[in-house]
Amino acid sequence: MLENVEVIVKTFFVTILILVLTYWCMKKLGKGFFPPNRMTKHMQMLEYLPMGQEKGIALVQISETYYLLGISQGGISLLKELSKDEISDGETKEEIAFSSVLEKMNIQDFIKRGKKHE
């Protein structure tokens, strides 16, 4: 009986140690990869939509212009430059819905163009 308690306690502490080490590693390794809501004086990443492992689409604002960027391991591509009017439709900057931007852009055009290049 006492041996069973020792095994349970050791397993509990090892599990806690693994969780703490995993948290620490994720915090250290993930620090520079797309920090959320990073803002500078003239530039702000509004949203990021993952599209697979190490791939995604980002909506970035630089001054009064918005850019839709494709981000992958191979680099960053400009998908489309958007004006403030194309995005806001009377919404404030905090209320911009990323999905509405994709719908307005007709994202199918980008998918078709990507298949032609393959």
C-alpha cells in the first residue's frame, strides 16, 4: 500500500515538472514569433489568421493604409493593399472583423492565382 502511494506522489511531481518545463520552453521559444497585437508608432498588426503550420494571413496597418500579407516559411508576400474605406464601412479600428475583409476581397481570386503558379 505504501509503495502505491509513493508511485502516485512521484508520478504527480514528474507530471508537474514536465508541465512547468513545457510552459517555460514555449514561453522562451515562442517569444519572437508573431507577437500578438504588437504596435509601434506607425505600424500595427491588426489580426493574424493561421493557415497551416508556419503559414498564415495577416492584416497590417501602416499609417492610413492596410495591407493583407501572406506569411510563410519562405517569406512574406503582399496579397493586397487596402484603403481605409475598403475596411472600415463606418466601423472603428477596434471593430474591424478580419472575416469581413476576406469576404470583401473575394479570397477565391488569391487561391486561383496560387494554383496557377504551382
